[in-house]
Amino acid sequence: PAPSGGGGGGGGAAAAMEDYRGQYRLRGFISHMGSNTQCGHYVCHIKRPEGGWAVFNDAKVAVSESPPLDLGYLYLYESAGPRA
């Protein structure tokens, strides 16, 4: 018989993944500073453990007063565990 995708047969791990309903927290994101993609550069905004955001811009790190959450190119999440 032909293999049924997912590897390993049995389906135990695959079945568990299908049932998993995780929650995720936004930890950071990458955004672009500049008038277009041909000029400017990318920076990283990281959520601080004590609250608020920090922006990493090359060797400079500063408080990000108003991070552009809607303008991210790449968003970084961490698992907050399964949903109840």
C-alpha cells in the first residue's frame, strides 16, 4: 500500500498535532525603516519582560514608544501553552 503522508504510520503524533489548539504571544517583529525597500534598513522590535517594547537598530537599542505593529515583515511568537 502507498504511504499515507505524515511519516511513521500509526498517526499518534500527527493526531495529537491536529487536536492541539495552542495560544501564542507576540514576542517581537522585524520592520523596515526607510521610504522604500531600496533605501533604509530593517530593525527588530522586542517585547520587554517588564512591559513595553525595545527597538534594536544596529548597535543602538532604545525604547520603542510606538512600535509599528501593523508594518511588520516578520512576526515572532512563543507558545503560551494549549488553550483551555
